[in-house]
Amino acid sequence: MKEVKPYKSILVPIQFVLFFLLIFSIQNCFDLHSESKQEIQLQQSVYLIDRYYYWSSEEILDPETIQESKWLPISTKTLGFKKKENEYLYIKFSDQFIRQLQSPILYTEIALETFKVFQGKDNVYISKEFDFIFPHLIPLSPEPKGFIYIQFQSRYKNFIGLDHEVIFKNHTKALIDLFIENLTKTFFSPILLVLSFIFMGFYFLRRKEMIFLNFSILLLSASLIEVLNGFVGFSLRQYAFYIVPLTFLNFTFFPFAFLLFLISVFPPFFKKVFKFIAIVHIIVFLSSIIRNYELGVSFLNSEEDYNWIVVLEAIIAILSSVYVFLKGNRQIREIILGILVIVCAGLHDTLVDLEILHYQIRFIHYGFFLMLGFFGYYVFKHYWELLHSINRMNTELRLKNKELQRLIQIDKDLALAHALQKSLLSSKYNEDDKIRIIGFSQNLESVGGDYFDHTKDSMGNWAFLIADVSGHGISSAMVAAMSKMAFVGAGPYLQFPARVFHLMNRHLVGKTKNLFITASYLFIDTESYTATFSNAGHPSFYLIRNTEKDVIQLTAKGKPLGLFSQQSYAEEIVGIQPKDKILLYTDGIFDLLNEHGESFGEDRLKSLLWEYRYYNIQDLSSILQDSLFRFSNGWKHQMDDLSFLLVEVK
């Protein structure tokens, strides 16, 4: 066994490495986290274009009807105005810049009020959320219509009007810019979350010392602040009703979590002071919510009332930290420095919110980086004895590494199998002048046993096959590939569904190793407008015709493929009409469960198809996919592979 080096001999290089990583993190933070970037956005900013405003006591449905003489110019540096009770604010600016963009949008960070956006006479966007903290990406017509008009309403006490960036951009560029600007937030948050769990483990390992529990809670709160205030939060904007309150509550909880941490670090006298402040903090927050209840629970309005207690807490924390740093235990100096950094950063941003300071750069995220650096250094220095178990940990790591390599190889094999299976499947979209096709497949595992195919013969007629191999996973995927080959071999007989199944069954019998295939086959003669179909133990498929009173169920008798030799299959014919839609599917749709254990079922599927029967095939496919996704809570309760094939007669 190798000898572990003495503590002091190893500490110096570790200190150097940590210092280097800290400087590197700060550099990346400043590179990626700048909020101004004026050199990139200067030529696109609407602040370079003449802007005008108009107050109205009544809502104006068409802002173009406002007389030109009533519009007043807005000075270059003005973002907005003091709110006027029961009045609407209108702002306009030119939209000529969009000529230079392929897919123009208006990128804006209006956050405090509901608003409507007009391009010329057209109302192109309506925002109904209050306290919305994420950007809006508003699609515009690529042809200029003169002016962009924005109508504002607000229940915020102070400000009404434009916020920060209001920019014309290409839609794709806007999303990319937003991701890059929030890159550090997006990737720093998981680090904080992991560290939170690590310190929670320290709490249980180190005889439940409260410093670890409180620091774990502090890191968890910081992680939520970072991720919900960045690109991930924007991506979840459809859940703004939940995300926005969670974000603002967490902004309020973070100072309280920080006070709990200070209580576990500082000497007894300061512990009592911070306990008292923590109680006051909760009382002030709850009273601010109650005070603003008549306006609706507006977190931005509440923030105005409790910011003063945050400033007071920060000042007391700074004074206490300086005193302990000079007079206290030298062992916790790194923690004190981290406390000073995050408190000063938070104090700066709060004073900016109170308009006492006027800087545009926010320091709280830089404070997180520095705080983590100081606290991490303290932990590595204070608990260096954990290295005495390094040999045992290395042995376990080698074993885990071998297991990981084996799992990685399995993942590679699965990925290859998935790619091979995908190459066998027909495309999910196809059409000609008479038929339009959309397919969808969702496997339970990386590969599955569902399979659909569609092909056209030399006369322009279409053949459709959907199949479901029993079970799921790699074995089912292999049998699905065999069924694909069997279907290809039956190519000369596409117009005879029963003959196709007979040939496929003869090819598969004895080769599927106790697995079997259910399938439905449909052949559409585009000249005679008839559909011939057969069924091999598969669920019936549906004909959706607007002139009928309900969805038509089409079925034919037949046993699954691969079980019995010399099996015969029935063949049925039905007339089709323009605008008819036909759905072929696998029983994985029926087996889909929700969180209460209820299955999606046949009745629910038929009801959904009938309700949206007038929709075009693209919209109907999207609605069906979305309904299945939401029913199973994001495929969390999927029990089997599921697929469907939608066919529309033009």
C-alpha cells in the first residue's frame, strides 16, 4: 500500500490548483455573463429609432387611429414612465429594420405589466402574465407595416414601459444568444445542486453538524436562483404560473437561508442577533404579501416592501463579518471572506433595485462563484483527513470504472441497434398529389418492436403496414427487422393484402423464437378510390369521415404472424372519399397509463379523433401526440412501444 503524503506537503499544490480554478471560473463568468453587449446589439436596438408615447384613459383597439400630433417623443435614455392610475400607455417605433431579417421577431424584456403588440393594424402578441421575468420573443411579419405599437397596463406601483433590451432579431439568433448569455447560469446551477447534496451528506456523516445542513440549504436555494433565472427558466415559460412565484419566493428565501448559515458559523452573541433578524425577515415578508393582496399577489410589489430588511441584514452581516475576521477564529477566515463577497454582491443588486445605485451589471452571480471558491477551499483544507481512505476509494473506483466501461459498451450497442432500426423504418412524412402520410413512434426502450412502412407501386397506388412485435427491447427490434424483410419480399403482391400476409407469415414461421407479430395492412387504389385491407391479430383501424356520425372502425379476421403455418387471412374492401383520414396504430396507445393508473383506452382515442376531425392531418397528428404525451405525464407511465400512421386522402 502506498504511503499517504503528510497534510502540509500536499496542501500547498492543492491551494495552487484551487486558486487557478477560481480565477478560471471568474474569467468565464465575466466572459459569458455580461448583460450589456452593446457592441453586438447596438445597430439593432430600437433606442436608435425615434420612439413616441401617448397616454389614454380608454383602450384603443387600433393604435394607428391615434392622431400623429398626439404622439410625444421619448428621450434616448428613457425606458418608461411613472404609472398613471386607470390609464393605458402606448409606445410606437418604426419597424423598417426588419427588412434585413429573414424571420424577424421583437425580442423584449418587458417584465412588469401586461401588454399588447401591434404591427401596423395587426395585433401580433398579447401578454397576460404579471411579474413575468423572462424575455418575450414576438413573431413579426417580414414586410414592414410602418410602426410597432405596444399597449401597456400595469398593477406595478412604480414603473410602466419598456425594460432593458427591445431588439429586432432573427428568431434562431435570439434563441442562440439567449442560451449563450445564460450559459454560466445553466451549467453553474447543477454544480451548486450537486454540492448541496454533498454537504447534506457531510451533515449526516459529521454527527449532524448544523453548518453543513444550513450550507446545503443555501446552495440549493442558490441553484434554483441560477437555473430559474436563466435559459432553463425561459424554456419553461409555458409554466410561468408556477415558475414565476417559485423564482420570487426563492429570491426571498435565499437571504433567510443565508441567515441560518450565519447562525451556525458566528460566535454566540452574533447567533442571537441573526436569529432575531431571521424572525423579523419572515414577519416583514408575510406582511408585505398581505399589504399588497388587493392588487393580486404581485411579488414585484411585495419586493418593494421587504428590500429594506434585506439591506439591513446585509449591513449587519458585513459589520459582523469584518469583526469576526479581525478578532475571531483564524480557521474560518475563508468562510468569512465568502460571506463578505456574497453579501456585498447581494447588497449592490438590492440597491440597484431600489434605484439608489444605477449600475447595469448585476454582481450576485459573480458572488456565487467567489463564495463557492472560498467555501470550497475551506472544506478541502478542513477535512483533508478524508484522503487517508484514498487507496480504498481508488480500488472501488477501478471496479466501478470496469463496470462503467461495460455499461458504456452496452449503450453503444443499443445506440447502434437504434440507428439500424431507424434506417429500416419508412420516413415519418410522405405525400404525393393524392395521399399525405404522417407517422409517429415512441419506444419504451432504446429500440422497440413497433414498425410501420408505406410504399407506392408503379401505378401510383399506396400500401401501408403497421406491425407490433410481442414484448419490447432488442429481441422485439430484431423480429421487427425480420418482418421488414418479409414485407419487402412480398412487394410484387402489394395490391393483395391477404397474399402479403400469407407470404410474410410463411417467411416468419419458426424463426421468431416464441415471439409473434400483430399487423394491419391497407392498400389504397388511388384511381378507383377503394381501400383493401387485412388484419393479423392487430387492433382495428379507424376511418375518419366528416360526413359520418362517428369514427368508422375497420377490421378483418386473421391471426398473428409467425405462429401458425398455412394461415389464411380475410380481405375486406371499403370505398374512400376525398378528405378521408385513416389511422393505423399499435395497442401501446390503449395501454398508456396516467398517474392515476387509468389507461388511455379505445373510447378516449375515438373521441379525440372525432372531436378534431375537421383539422388537417398535420394538426391532428400534433394534437394526438400532445394528448398522449400529456396523458402519460411526459411518457412516465408508458407501458409498451406505441406508434401510429395517419393517412389522408387529398
